Amino acid sequence: MSTYMANADNVTRKWYILDAAGKPLGKTATLAADLLRGKHKPTYTPHVDCGDFVIVLNAEKAVLTGNKLEQKYYYRHSGYVGGLKAIQYKRIMEERPELAVNLAVKGMLQKNKLASSQLTRLKVFRGEEHNHQAQKPEVWNR
């Protein structure tokens, strides 16, 4: 008996829908990261990009527990002296909730070359409407 190793030729990708309404942002991001990596498949291989496409709906209705809206910040740096920018998550959730979901999922993916290709398969939408009906996505219920 030999161990099965997936490769790029025999990976089949499906489309899944996750609803973030009323759920904690971290729980939704964890589930999305697992689906993007393919950890739910019996053919999961860590060094192969064998994940699926994920559509996250209702990003504006995702919940941050505790005092994270006021106490959590997103930091970015321009590379110059004094170039640190800090944005409060309260402002991010009001203006660009898609960015908050995207950042949470990005932080939960591996820090290697596969992560960028996996992150391109994440589609985040503010409301319940999405433009991927042609792909016949399934609602993830597990």
C-alpha cells in the first residue's frame, strides 16, 4: 500500500458559500482558511494547493467579540521613518468590512508561496449578493 500524494493535475475545485452574518469574524475566517487550503478533503496534501473557492457573504454583519472594535488596530508601514499608519477596526468594519475578513483569513494561511494563490480564491462580499452564480456554489453547512 502506498501513500496518496495529490498534485496539480488531479485537484478538483468546488465553490462554497459561507455566511458571516452574526458569527464571530475569527470563526468565519478559520473555516474559510481551512476550505482554501483543502484541509476538509481526504486527499489533502500540505505542499500542494488543493483547496476550493470560498465566497463569504454578509461581511458587514460579522461580529467582533469583546472590545475588539475599539481596542484592535490594523497597522501598516510605508517603510519610511514615521510611516506607521494605524486604523481602528471600528472604522474598517464601517467602511471596508471586506478588508477585515480578507486580513483575518490571510493571517490564518501559511506564510509561504501557496498562500498568495489560495488567497486569490477568496471572494468576500459586503451583502448577500454575489456574481458567481454561474459556478453553482454550494452552501457550507458542516
